[in-house]
Amino acid sequence: MRNHAFSLFVGLVLHRCAAFTRPTLSSRAVVHFRPERSRTVLRARSPDIPVSPARRAESTAPDCEGRDEHLPEVPFSNPIFGRDEKKFVSAIVLGLMVGTAVATFKEATSQLQEYTYDALVIDFFSMLPSSAADSEASDLFIACVPALGGLAVAILKRGEGPQGAQTLAELVDCDRPIDSWRAQISRALAAVATLGTGNSLGPEGPAVEIGAVISKGIQSAVPELESAGLFLGCGAAAGVSAGFGAPIAAVFFALEVIEPSLRSEDNSERESLSSRGNLALVVLCSAMSCLAARQLLGERLQFQVSDYALASPAVELPLYLGLGLISGLLALAFKVLKARFQELYDGSGIPVALRPFSAGIACGVTGLVFPQVLFFGYATLDSILADESSLSLELLVALCGLKLVLTALCSSSGLVGGTFAPSLFLGATAGAAFQQLAALVVGNQAASLISFQLSLGVEPGAWGVLPQLQVADAPAYAMVGAASVLAGLFNAPLTASLLLFELTRDYEIILPILASAGFSSFINPPPGKKSEPAATDNGKGQVTNRP
């Protein structure tokens, strides 16, 4: 029944889109404004509309003769949508198209991943002699799978340049035309090859790119829209909404990440996404995209989180601020490391076509020892948040460091993917490791305080909150760390906080997430704009540019 209702709704929307090309009825009503009478007279051009004798006499009075043909005719607009009816329908169509495209992309990635790490391995070793199909040969072949993905990316992207996906500035450049649809499809297939073979990137970046490309396609098909920046924001929000199943966080992503890019010096005159009418369209597009993706992929919580409660607020809130500092430094380290890898690639002389292959080899070799750092959906992150993993402190630190290096390497090599999912992994492992250290330190201090109280003959707990030195379990700190790294990397604390809330439906964690994510974003200021050299006076009354 739900699928039938959804299909009926899509049919109605498409039927309404066809109305754009219908001719205007000849029997429309016309509004005439007569200033000398300070009122509006409604004349009917259709015999179907009755007019009273008094009004007919008034309209044909001598003082009105000869004036009607000089008065402007303003057709009645739709009383509900006004002149924004095309924008309204286009936002719905855009959301449905992006949700369908992103769901198809994610399903293709999942199918390729199941094949490469399951059926492909079985088919390969079935062709070998039994003596060769040992564990070492199996490990060697599995290590080559990410490299095969990098080779596929190099073939699909031949002649395009080193970057696998368009940068955010390119995506929101309203005046930049979209590439050919063949190039866009090749880029999407390159993202499927990157993620389907386990390379250390995420699917949400390509989802945003899909949304931006479809929005530009709709603008070119309906040139009357004249709202390039608005529909780019709608498309980006729709991509995040379908990728994560988080429509509220997607709206804030458009406001915190996309709109500042639209307000660059070259696009300073673009309309704001946060105005009332435009924001309504962004919300609508995000909701439609999430609806379409859930219909195709199914509705479920992205993460399953164990129960959480602030064990000792007076102690833990400062700890969460400390975690925000660490998360902000991790985000900053990723930005610096990515730039350094890009410089190394540019100066190494490695051909552009071989760079994705080299990053794939690095992922495969690392995955032999630490398979958690490869992209297999959110399995490792889900196990940490559900408190089902028993990872030691040393292993958590190692996973965090390796994921940081591999993600920066893959992002700068030309592999196609995003950094949303890796940033969540980085924050979760850092948060879980931080929790183990905090529990050790706070536990020792609590034991020392209780011993001191007992030595004085004071019953433990008599000094109020001081003896209650406890910290929450690892999932709480993993959630806060995941949101904080994401906030620091994209300078979007509200997006990160609401994203974790929507993915877990756990409201109790909002307060520490807001505090930690805000601190992480504060120590990671957005990149500065390139400006012209400052003008100075050279002492001769002439203004020169300072080098």
C-alpha cells in the first residue's frame, strides 16, 4: 500500500510538470487598476462569469471610456504558490530524482563490494590448483582488490586530471557549466569502483555531486527558474539527505557549507538560501530525496547505539571539551596531510593515471593487517557505537592514525569518494580511545578520593558530587568524537550534531555533542578567501598595491 501511494504521488507530480507547457486559457480574468477611484474593477472576458447590471453600467460609464485599452492587464497568479509554482514542482522533482540516483549508486556500490570480496575470490581460486589456494595466496589476492579498483578509476577517468571529484567550489559555481553526461556517468562509475573495492573514502561526497549535477540539469531544462544558487543548495541537501537518511542535517549542511561558498566574491549577488521562501524549497527537496531513498533502500537506523547517560556532568563536560580539542586537531591534521600528499604526487613524477592505483595498493596492503580501515559500509563504526567491540587502546589509536593517512592519500590520489564517512570513523576511534584514558585517570582519582575519605572517617558520598567521579561508556564518547571531527573538517557544528542525532535518535547526547563540535569547529576556521594585495599610499599621493 505504501509503495502504491508513493507511485501515485510521483505520477501526480509528473502530471503537474506537464502543465508547464500548456497554453494559458483565453477566458482568464483581468485586473484593471484605476488610480482616480482608488479601487480595483474586475472585468470578465468570458460569458461564463456573471456580472451584475450595476457593475456593467459602471464599467461602461462615460468617464471610463477610452481608458481600458491603456490600463495594464495583470493575470491572476496562483493563490497558493504565486509565481513560484515552477520552483515548487522543480524542487519536488529534483528531490525525487536525486534520491533515486543516490539509492541506485549506493546499491551498485554494495553489490560490487559483495562481488569483489566474495564471489570474485571464489571464482579466482577455483581456477587454481589446490596447492596454490592457500592462505597466503588468498591474502595476496584480497590485498590486490583495492588496487584493481584504483586501476578501474584510472581507466574511467582517463584524460580528466588528478582530481577524482569536483571540488566544493566547482560544484557550487553557478556559472560553471556541467560536464557532458557521459563524463558524469564515468565519474559516478569511478566512485562505485573506488568504494566497491574497499578504498578508504566514503559515499556521501559523490552523493552531493550527484545532487549538484542533477540540479544543474534541471536548470538547463527549465531556464525560467533563474535560481541557480538556490537549486544547487537544494541538490546538495538532497544528496546528503539520501546518502545518510538525515533530511534535517541535510538542510543545515546547505546552510552551513553550501551557502558560504555561494557567497564568494564572484557570487556575492546570489540569493540567500536562508530566506523564508528559499529555505522552504530546500526543506522540501531534502524531504523528497530522503523519501525516495527510503522507499528504494528500506528504512532503518543507520547506527545502533547502546544506552547512554551522563554519569557525572561536572566531570564529563570538561572531558568532552577536551575531546573537541583532539577532534579539531585531527581535522586540521587531515587537511594538512592531504595537501602534503598532493604536493608529493605533483613532485614525484608519478603519472596521473597511476596515482589511484598506487593509493589502492596502499589500502590493500594495510587492509591485510588492519581490515577495519577499509570501507565496508559502517560495520566497524556501528560495532563501536553499539559497544560490541573489544578494541584495545593501542588498536584504537593505530586504526585512527592509519585511517587518517589512508584517507588523505586516497583523497589526493584521484580516487573518487567523500570524507564524511572517514571523518566519522576517525572521530569514533579517537573518542573510544579517549574514553579509555579518561576512565583510567578518573577511576584512579575516584579511588584515591574514597580512600582519603575513609582515612578521615568520612563516609564516601558525604562530600556531594566529588566522590561520583565516573565517565560514560565508550559509545557516548565515540558519538561525540565522530560529530566533532566532522564539524571541524567541514566547519559545520550544527550539521554534525543533528546528523548524529538523526542517525541514532538519541537526544541525551545532544548537549555534549554541541559543546565538543562547537569547540572543534572553532579551532578550524574556514579557509580564507583569496584577496587582492592591500593598497597603500607610497607617500606621493599615489595608491599602490603592497606585494
